[in-house]
Amino acid sequence: MLESLAIYSGSAAGVGTSMLWTATSLFFTAAGKRLGPTVVNIVRIWMAVLLLGTTHRLLTGHWMPEAGGEQVLLLALSGVVGLAIGDQALLTAFIDIGPRLTMLIMALSPLFAAVFGWLALGETLGLTALAGMAMTIGGVGWVVSQRQPAQSHLQPSRWTRGILLAIVGAICQAAGLLFSKQGMGHGWLEESQRMNPQAATLVRMMFAGLATIPLAVFCFRRMRWPTNPRIQSADKRGLLRSGLLFTACGAVVGPFLGVWMSLVAADRAPLGIAQTLCSLGPIFIIPCVRIINKEPITARAIGGAILAVSGAALLFFREP
């Protein structure tokens, strides 16, 4: 009974992560239009560090978690690789090749995670889990690969760079989750010695924040307001206030709760399954853009959503 509950809690945390990251994408989109994506990326990480540190203090009475040197190193790698390098690669890929193609390539991330989990942690998946992963990845890929109106011709160099960076982002996301799981102690420490997901998230986010300091120095010295004429005409003080408000909301549901929840999923489910259930954002975003942006929902989007959700259901009821 307890083992079944552990399986379901990990899967539920993965789905919860996707919901939280869907919400944070909406908040950060609004914030990015006001402050610019690089500023938002830096501010959101340090806001998350403050929230995670305060939470850890309230839960344990200490500002910093206790961890061995090897755990700190693994979690530092997780933060730098997954949150600093990976997010920057994805941001550039969004600009180079657009969000849909980038998200399609990102659907490969669960496959990388499954391979990493097998190689580094000895995790194996049964037929039900593999079928569920295939259905979920296929459903997400079907949705985001839907043909869109023709865009301006992209230079071959930008196209190639965007494809490569999207692949780098997918690998970094999977590798970051692997380092997080190893940093908590999976694969080499007894269960009683493992770090809990909240403490691991704090350490991971701190090192991601440290990795952004050089970028922050460069960015704030050269900071310019977004070039949208409508935004330029607005009061800059109000622009900054609303941008920071959206960033704060996004930091709460994303880098704070979302990343914490993703480590709960990785802690309680095999790496490939955790990454798959954390990658349902393109499905959950469908009703959001219908309500907010009045975009029509196509039959293909509905079909892809049904396929992905069906695969996620198989992952919930997989064999141990």
C-alpha cells in the first residue's frame, strides 16, 4: 500500500509540475514584455532563492540545509546545467526557430531522462510505462508540430543554431533532473541519509543564481526598456512595478513551487517517467490560450491532448 502511494505521489507531483510551469509561462510572458526576458530570468531565480531559503528556515529552523560535499557538487551541477545553461539555450532557441519547433524538440527530453536514469541509476521501465511515455511524448509532439501560418524566412545559420540549442536545452533539462536526483542521494546513499526535495531545490537554485551573476552585471549595466512603442509610451515606474509583480507571481509558481515539485517527482518516480509527466505544459496551455488569447482549438490539438493525457494515465497505473 505504501509503495503504491509513493508511486502515485511521484506521478501526481509530475503532473502538478506541468500545471505550475504552464502558469509560470503565462506570468513570465507578461513580465518579459515589460522588463525583457534576461532581466526576468535573473530576477526570478533570486526571488526563488529568497522564497526557498525562508521556507527552509520555517521548516527546519536553519537557513542552509546540511549536505555533504558530493551532494553539493551534484546539486550545483544540476542548477548550472539545468537552470542556467539549459534555460538560456531554450530562450535563444525560442528566438531563433520559434516556440513550437523548440517545444517539439523538447519533447525528446523524457527520452534523454530515461536513458540517463538507466545508465546512472539503473532504473528500468516496464512495458506499461514505456507505452505511456510513447503516448504522452507523441501527443505533445503532435500538438506542437501543428502547421502554423508561414513565417519569415530564417537564415540557415540561425536555423541550425536554434535546432542545436533546442537539443542542448532538452539534454540539459534531463541532465539537470538526473543531477538533482543523484544530489538528493539516489543511487549511492541510504534512504535515511538522502536530502529532501525542498532542501535540494534550495541548493540547486542558489548555484543557478550564482551562475547568473556575470550575466546580471552585464545586463543591468546595459539595461534597456523593451522597444514596443506602446510600452515605451507608458509610465516607466508603472511598467517596472507591473513587471516585477508578474515576475514575483511567476517565481512563486515556477522556480519556487514548480522546481520543488519536479524534484518530488524525481525523488518518488523513475527519472524518465518524472520528466515525461513534467512535460505536459503544451497540453495544459491549450485552454489557457483559448481563454486568454481567444485562439481556436483545433481537432488536432484535442486529439493530441487526449493521446498525451491517456499516456499520462498509463504512467499513473504502471506496474511497480
